[in-house]
Amino acid sequence: MYAKQKYDRGDIREMNTINVLDELRTNGPLSRARIASRLGLTRATVSNIVSPLLKSALINETEFDDKGSGRPGMLLNLNPELGCMIAVEIDLDCVSLVLAKVGLEVIWKHREPVGVGDSLEVTLVRAENMVQQALVKARRRKLRCFGICVAWAGLVNREDGRLEYGPTSGWRSVPLRADWERRFGVPIYVENEAHSGAIAAYHFGPRAGARNFVYLSVGVGLAAGIFVDGILLRGKRGFAGQVGHTFFEENGKTCACGKQGCWVTEVGAKAVVQKLIDAGVQIPQATRAGGDWIELIAAKASAGDGAVLKVLSQVGRQLGYGAARIVETFNPSTVIVGGRLAQLIRPVEADVRSTILAQTLPCMREQLELIIGNESVDPLMGGLATIFDVIMQNPSLSKASMPEVLAG
Ligand SMILES: [Zn+2]
């Protein structure tokens, strides 16, 4: 009985610790009193929780002028110098990386194009070189690296850190965590790219904290991260959200996954490029790797190019048809369209919106919100949040000595 009670208290304390750290991550710096009122805790409880966190250097405190009271108050914040985190996104046409301090201050952000036909080996070497550079930058600043989170467009096995299957890339069973932990000597986390984008939306987006929303990642691939009642739907093996490979068009194009008429064969990057070419729009071959063509087409769209806007309008409606099915299935408050193609969808937002509304049942479409392309909703930010979540759940991690971050 006593053991049970002790366990429960520990549980509550851990939950409160996570909540305090989460408040500081999203709203810091904050005073103890402010944290207490935001979380509905007593000042004493907050002080109890904060004390070991200060000792472990996970958070620090600074003085501020408490106007009116005549004495300085203390503000708590995450300790930005505690260490750093690295998020990597391995997309089908580019590799992106961000190196950030624990307080989310970005130290280095970098992107390199990858040819859509490039092999697994070429892409991984590119990613590994970028990680190596980031770790050198971290070491120069004497920052301990708490981990690397890799977001990838495919079925990801988070249990053993394996990239199981890329329906568009064709990659199969890549033991990324094992390979990279051996190579870099820091914890490696893997995440599906759309899930990572949804995690970013949950923590940092314009509707941060929303409990029911759909994040739709539109790029070379197409997938969704869906939050229901504040929980990311992962499914039995964590593969949920592969909406791009659901049926869309009878007698449609053959998809890279081998099926015919998948949704992504109509609104994915490859399909959009083909539709633009068919409409007579010039897209130089040299701009196709790395997605430079997206900037080109976005510029044409904002200049009012009729042929471009006509194609994008069709793509917008096709996106709306599919999105409406997801809305009717999950009843979200918000649909967030992200991914590299979001900037091409933005000019035709009205087409997406009107299609979703026309295709959704009356009561369900009321107050349904559509957000297209928001910078804070970035899979890289989701990756940083994933690593930070691990630190929050194990505050003692921050006391560990700094490991050698570079292999060899
Ligand atoms: Zn498919």
C-alpha cells in the first residue's frame, strides 16, 4: 500500500516537472508565481519542483525589475548553454539540418539538394557529412549534444530506430539508429516526417496546444500527422498517416509504391511538375533537384501567370477532396498544410478551402480552420521537440558528463 502511494506521488511529481519544463519551453522566462498560476499549482509545489532543476542546471534564474514591489523578482528559464540538439530531415529531394541550443536558439541551419534518383548511400553520406559539421560546431562552443532526431518520409520504426519502408523512395530496412549511434556517439531518434511536423504544430505552431488537428505534409511524398484529443495517432507499429497512398483516382497513374491511383500521384511534387510541363510551363531541368523549381513556380504564381495558377488551382482542389475525407474521419478543428509544396498551395488557398467545405458534412465544417504553410510548423522543429521531450522526462540527463561527441 505504502509502495503504491509512493509510486503515485513520484508519478505526479514527474508529471509536474514535465509540465513546468514545458511551460518554460513554450512561454519562458516565467516567475515561480506565474508558473504556479498557469499550471494551477501552489507556489510551494513549484518551488519544490524547480529546486532540483536549478541544481542540475537544466534551468537557470535571472533577476528582473518587479515594478511597484520595490524589490527584484526572479525569472526562471531553460538554461540555453546546457547543451544542444540536432534535427535532420531526410526528404526525397533534399537533406535539411538544424543545430540548436536546448533553449531553441538556432546555431546553424543548412539544406543540401539531393537528386530524386540519388541512391540511399549518396543521400545518407550527404546527411552524415552535415551531422559531422554540426557536431564540430557544437564542440567548438563546448555544447554537449543531447541527441539527433531524424525525420524521414516513410514508415519509421521508432522502437529500433529503423527506416522500414519508403513508399516513394523505395528504401527498405535501414538501421539508422544503430549506424549513427555507433558513428556519432550520441542518442539517435527517428520519426516519420509528417508526425514530426505535427509535433512541431502541437508545440510551436499558430495553434500550439490544439488537441484535434491534422497536419498534412505535401512534398515529393504526401502524409499526415493527426492529433486526436491531444495525442498523435501512431497506430500499431507507428506507421499511421500514410494518406498519400490511399486510393484517389480510378485508372490513375501508377505510384512509386506499386499501386495505381494513389492520392500522391495527383498532388505530390512529381505530379505537379508533370502537370505544369503538360500545361506548357517551362521548368529547367537544373531546377528540379532540391526543389528549386518550387521557388520558380511560386514566383510565377505571384506574378499572376495564368497557366501556372490554373494547374495549381486544380492541385488545390485535389488536395481539398482528400483533406475533406480526413476531416470527416477525424473531426479536427484545424487542417494545417505544410511541407515543401505549401508555398504553391498558398496562392490557391481559396480552392482548397471551398473544396474542403463543399465536401464536408454541415455540422463538421463549422469553424473548421485551414492554415497553409507556417514557418514554425517545420519537421525540424518537431525533431528538436522530440529530443527535448526526452530531456524533460529524464532531467537527470543534464547532470551527466559531456561525452565525446565525435567518433574517430
Ligand atoms: Zn502509392
